[in-house]
Amino acid sequence: MATRSSAAIAELSGAMCAELCAAGRAIARGYRPLLSALGLTYPQYLVLLALGQRAPRTVTELGDRLALDSGTLSPLLKRLEAAGLLSRVRRVKDERAVDVALTAQGEALLKAAATVPAEMASALGLSALAVRRFRTLLRELTASLARQDAAAAAAAIRAAS
């Protein structure tokens, strides 16, 4: 009986992963025409949104907020800086930290992108309540997996000691 239950859980987990992956790709495809008209990619748009919510942010804070590692984030920031959309300034008191903020051009582009969320909400065909519930569920899923990662890392450290 336990085998059947384990198999059912594995099947459900695999199906959920595949569905999450497919949904993520579909959402990115939905954003593509809206953002390409602005000359942005989806990851670039997310950076601009994060900086529009609060800036300056350190590169580390931005990576944490967007769940991007430095190997992905650094080239992305470099391209956005080269396009004149953001600035990166090393802190005087702590040269290891780099503050990132939107430039006036970046702020203007973010204003031009103000209709993107409503257009995507319309494309999703979900009620505002359904979207809020879905986002809550996604945050809970992410937090649960992060707790598991932290517990596994702590166990590995204890085992190595």
C-alpha cells in the first residue's frame, strides 16, 4: 500500500513540476510581445520593476529579490547599464557592495511599461482574486522549498563538523 501511495505522490509531484514549468514558459511567451515593443526581455523587465519598487538596491539584494544568482544577474545589469537604464555605483564605505538604481531613462521606460501588468492580467483570464490566491500559493511553495534547502544545508554542515 505504501508503494502505491509513494508512486501516486511521485506522479503528482512530477506532473506538478511539469505544469509549473509549462506555465512559466507560457507566461514568459505572453510577456514577450509586450516587452519586445519596449526593447526589453522578461528578466530585464523584472529588474526594472524591482528597482522601481525600491532603489537603490545592492546587487545582492536585487539577486535575492529576483532569485537570480550573480552569474545571471551581473551580465543582465551590465547590459541595462550600457543601455542607459540603470546605474551601478560601488559604495564608498564598503567597496564590496554595489548600489543599483534606475536612471531617468530607466524610469521613463518603466512608466512606458505601466500597461504591461494589466495587459498580462487580461491575457491570463483570471479574476483578481484568483491571481492573488495563486501568488500566495506560489510564495508558500517557494518558502517551503527554501526552508527545506536551509535544513538540508544545516544538516550537511553538522555532518561535516
